[in-house]
Amino acid sequence: MSGVEMRSSDLDLSEIREILVESLGDSVKWHSNIENKPLELHLKDPLPSKVRLYLVNLVPSGRAEEFKVNVRLPSHEGGKEDHAAPDRSGGYLTMLGGYHEHHEVFAFWDDDLHEEYGSVSPLQVQAETIGKAMSEGLATQQRATAGLGGETVIVAEPARVAEALQMRDRLIQIRSLLNTHLPEGWRENGSRAQTIERVVDVFLENTPRDVPTTERREKAQEIVAEELDITVGTVEGKFRGDLWEDREQPSEGYQKGYVDPILEEIETEWRDDRENEIEDLLDEEGPGHPLSNYIRENESSISIYTYSASPEHWLTSARYNAIPFADNDQDRYDELSFGDVILFYSEAEPVSEELEEQPAGLIGAAIIGDKYTKEEDWWWKEYEDDEDLPLVAAFDRVFYTGAIDDLDFDLDNPITEKEDSELREDLGLLTAGLLDISTAHSICHDALDERMPVEDTLAHFTDIDGSSEVIRPLH
């Protein structure tokens, strides 16, 4: 039992429209006469610019623990065979919704998934969802067999109506992007479709962009599992084999092999459309950075790589102006030539179990200078894990995004002798101003429809024909 009283609501419809307008407050630039149906709104950014709402009372459906709205549009003439569609013209986000005067919540359905409605066409929502919105402010519910491929009902208190409108707008646009990137037929299973849409929504809006895509996707799946009161495994299952039945399973699994790159592509398009973050970033960096100039002047004779390592690894690289290789990495080490460029990728997970995860992203770059062999231990892994990293590639010129001048460069004080508090402070200085990995992937996708190559310790920017490419790193 939901604990929500199964009572009716009988407000005059103009009162419902007035409550909604008041709920949006200063976000409303203009609205139509509240006596007229439908209610049209022009809203301020970041809300959808134009919204058209058909609002009625939310009432018990006659079935246990369920409410409904009965859709009656101005173009309905009556009779069982009468069908009509709302006005969807003029670039408006069209929504059908209901309000309950006693429970004080709005419920919104997904008109984008309905071609038309019968003259008495109920849209349902569970009492449990209403109760959750009453206690938490906003809740969602899947209707797996509703509309064309299932829909997500959004229920919100008046104070969170703006958030509900934004969510509805996002889900429609996310669906459009998924139609482009996922296999045909991904919406044939309504429960799968709604779960995927909501996970992508949470991924874009509620996960930090300074952590790797896989971690963000897993976090989004956990949030949605809790939201829907199902297991994480059930959510993860929506992204696996059945979705890709016409494709071979990649070695790293369906989600890492197929889903994560798609999430990055979707985020690129999403950010381009809404925030122009990538363009702003490029404008801030400008074309005159000395490293960009160097790459342009020498692109025919140099190669560009990423070097991926744990965050405290980079503290040592900053002290010695170099990156190391083990003997079994001789081939990779030999690839590097004087004048090649290395982009520094700092991973999220430290080697030391005493340190917390760090922001993952690009923290700097260097032009390679001399190469030599050393005998002393310099890096954390050499002190703590008995690894041997004798092969060294030194930096001829180096550039960092962080407050590198404030780091402790005392070569007589090994990194393992530092207190954890000192390491945390140094890591904060090192990663200050980093380019988070999600944004880096977005920039790369925008430039060449490929990710930032950070899967291996040393990864080469390579074009489709196998040649060295500079488009992504220049961007």
C-alpha cells in the first residue's frame, strides 16, 4: 500500500493553470489567458523556451492504488470512435498533465510518444509514485506498454515544476539522440527504452564530468536502480546483449565496448547544442599557445602521444621532468623520438591506498628531449611495489595546467617519505585547472569523431590510415 489517500480532485481547470504559472514564478516571460485551454508559456533559459500544456484534474482511476487523467482535447467531438491530437505546432514542447488539489502534485505524461488520443483516453500513474513525489519533491515512473515504446511519467510538487519541464524536454531530446546512436529497434522493449533514457539523462545531468565515462555510467545506473526500486543488475541488463543482438560481443563487454563510446558521442552533441562549452574552451585556449604553434610547425616530422599514469606518479614526473618505462616496455620507449609531444593523462585512482580518488584528466604536456637510463629509484612503484623503471624520456619543454610552481621539488625527499596530508595538497596543486577526461573526449569527438586515446600507458594519436594525426591534440 502506498499510504496515499485515494480521493478525487475537482478544481476548476483555470485554477490548475494558475497554480502552474505561479509555480514557475519569474521564469515565465509570458503566458496565455489562464481561462483558455491549452495554457501556453514562454519561459526563460534554462527552461524550454515555449511550452503548451493541457491540464486537468488528477483523479482515482477505479483500480487499486492508481490515479489517472482523462484526456479531453478541444478538438474532441465525442463518441467512442473520436480521436484527436493536441496542437503540436509552433515549436512548443507539448505536454499533457494533471494536478491533485489535496496531494498538491502535478503529473506529466509524454505526449511525444502518443500519435492521438481517444475521446475518453485515460493516462495512469501509480499512487506510490505520487506518494514519493509528495515526500521527495519529484519522482518518475515507467509505463512500459504506454505510447510508442513506453513512457516515463514525471510527478512533481509545484516547487519543482520547472525541474519537471526541463526533465521532459531532456528526455525527448535524449530519445532523439539515442535513435541516432543505438541499434534500430532499441525501443521495442518499453521497460528497456525508458531505463536507458533515464540512465542517459542522469549520466548527462547528475554525474561529474571529471571522472571516466565507465564510472559515470555505472553511477548513473546505480541512481536509476534506486529510483525505480530495482537491482543494479536489472538496470545493467538493459544495456547488454539483447540490445546488440546483431553485433558480436566486444572483448571488454557490451557496455564498455559499445555503450560508453556512444555516451561520449551523445554528450558531445548535447553540450554543443546547449552550452557551447567546447567552443568556449577553445576560444579561451586561443591559437597562440606555444605548444600549438610547435605542433603546427612540426606536424610532418613529429608524433603525438598520451601517457597515462596514477596521480602521484605525475608528482615525480614533475620533480624530475621525465616519464619512465620498464624494461618490458622497451618497444614503446623506442617509439619516442626527440621532439615528439606527450599529453599527460592523470588517472583517477592513486596507487597509494591511503589517498582518495582524484579528478581524471589532462594536466599538461611536454616536448620530448633526451632519453637515458637511470639506476636510482624515483617513482612510487619503484619504492613500494619493487617495480623497476630504468628507461627515462626527459622533457625538453613542459607545460602544466596546475599550480606547478607551488610544488615541493626537494629531490632529497622521496615521495614515499611525504605525509598523506602533504601528498593530498600536492595533488590538489597538480590537478588544479586540469581538462577533465569527459570534456577531452568530447573535444576529440568534435574534431575527428574519435576518443582521446588513454587506454594504454603510452597511446599514439593515429589516423585511420595508420599515419600520425594532429587534429585531435591540436583541438
